[in-house]
Amino acid sequence: MKPTYKIMLVAGEASGDAHAAKLVRALRENAPETNFEFFGATGAQMREAGIETIIKADDLAIVGLPEIARALPMFWNTFQIVKSAAIKRKPDAVVLVDFPDFNLKLAKSLKKGGLKIVYYISPQLWAWRGYRRRTIANSVDLLLTILPFELDWYARRGIRHVEYVGNPLAGEVVSRMSKTKFCAKHNLDETKPVISLLAGSRHKELVRILPPLLETAALMETENKDLQFIITLAPTRRLSEVEEAKSKVRRLPRNLTVVEGETREALNASDAAAVTSGTATLEAAILGVPTAIVYKTSALNYRLLRPIISVEHFGLINLIAQERLANEFIQNDFTLENLARELFRLLEPETNAKAREKLKQVTDTLGTGGASKRAAQAILRLLKEFSE
């Protein structure tokens, strides 16, 4: 008789949705003789992977303390629905994927209810809110980390139920077409510089970050009319949001292309990129694109959050390298002049070549892939232990 496992998964952002979907596929591939029942809070990719939806998580990706405060009724309602489903259906394991503000609270609550908790994609406690390690220690049965330095960070604090599975992006971030094909598809001149503009996957990021990216592009175009700019639209965002951002800009670059569902292809075709701090900065690094990292939130958010952030770097690639591979333009440093100057610098042939070489050296340390498979295997081992 085939073993059967009931697994609840909870993700709340586009990157977590993608990681959870890959994890589910890896669980099925690694245990083909097992019957799985997957359900939970899902994004589009999780639903496509066949995970039963208890509640859609598409609108949960909110950043900023005031914004979160305004959305508290929605979060509370979601929390209660997810918690009730877990208690009623009693899964063999609850797999929480990233999304720490929501998932750590859920871990505490469900652990008290006797459920087994796996946390995939460790919260960035080494950057801020280190006190949350107590929740990891007391409420999580297995923590799966994706950054090489995290295992030692937890070990130094006495937390041992941690396993480093590698980074899910390693070996998986590839372009589906060559630069030549991409440029031909979008009427771009392959012989002239291409710069990608990635404004993030959240609505507020597009509102605050895309307009200055567009204005920077227009400023750069006054010095070099051969420049070509690409806006890459995250799967969670709509073209209407780009149009809204464009309407707020006094001057747009003439050579501007918007692409959907082709972020990696656009990056692969780019000579340089301006990328909003987040997972996309690591994708750009893996693809070898010299990058300027940008971020801007409300003045209130920044005043509240900056004092409790304890790391020197914001960008993931810089954290992994433990040095500033990509210059960061955060909040007040994110000006049109600063960013334009940096992108022009990255377009210089010698600078560009050196940056690509350094990015390859660092991203090679992430391995060649298989993180989802290793995470699935770790979860299967734990499920077997639980059932014995």
C-alpha cells in the first residue's frame, strides 16, 4: 500500500510561490510511490502545481509598517482561515515558505496545536529581528536555509535543527533565448547598449521605484541616444501599473520596451541593469549582468526600519560575497544623477568585463542547482521520522 502524506504549504510572495511550486514538484519526483495531498495558501505557480487552495495569497505581498498596519484585518482573516484549515485537516507537516511576518506567527500557533513545522527559506534574522530565533528554536522542527553563511549563524546561537540545501536559483536561472533572438523579437538593436529596469514585484515598489527609474533612463538618453531600455514586468504585476507610473513622469526615454514573463531573457540581453533589492538582484548576478541595486520606501518606513537593520549590505549578491559587488542606491542615495552615473560606469567595456568575471566567481559558489530536490529529500526524511 502506498504511503500517504498530507502537507500544508503557506507562501505569501511571488518568490515564495515559485519556491513552493518547485518544492512540490520535487517531492513528487523524489517519492513517486507516495500519495501526496497538498493544500494551503497559494500563489499562481502553486495552483498550477496542483496545490489545493484554501486561500489565495496573491494580495499578501505588502511592504512597509504603515501599509501592513492598514492591512491587518485582511491578514488576521487570512491567518484565521489558514489556522482553522490546519487544525481541521491535521497535515503530517506544515511547510512555511519565507514570508516571515506572517509565517513565524503561524508557526508558533500551529506548533502549540501539535503540528510539525518545516520552514523553507530561512527568515533573514542575521539582518534584523534576530530575537525571532527563539521562535525558530521553539516552534520549527526543521529549518531549511538557502544562503551558505546561515548554517553557521544559527549554529553559533545553539540552533541545530537547520539544514543548508543550497540556493533554489543556482542552476535554474537561465534564459530561454539568446540575446540575438530576444533583440530581434522586441525590435532592439543588438549592437547598441541595452539596460534593464526591474522595479520589483509589489505594487508599492512600482509606485515608488519605477518613476525614478524611468526618469533616470530619460536623463541618460540625453547623453547617449543609442541607449535602449527595457522594463521587465513581474508576474504579479499588470501593465496598467506601468502606465500609471509612466503618467507620473515628466519625460520618458524614447527607446523603451516593456516585456512580460521574460525577465531572465531581458537580463541576459542586457549590458547593465538597475534592479530593485530582492531576489531579482541574485538572478541578475547569476546571469552575469553588472547591476546597480536600488530601493526606496516611504520616509516613515525608512525611519522606522533602518535603525533595526544590522547588515552592511542590502543586496543578496553583496551579502553572499560579503563585499560590495553591486553598488547600492537606497532611499536618499537613489537619485537620478547617482544612478545614471553608475549605469554609465557599468557600461564601460573594462568595468563591465571585470564585473561579469567577479559575479561569476561568487555565484559559482552557490553550486549547480538541486536545492528544491535536497529540500524535498530533507522533508521526506522528517516525514518518515514523524510516522515511525
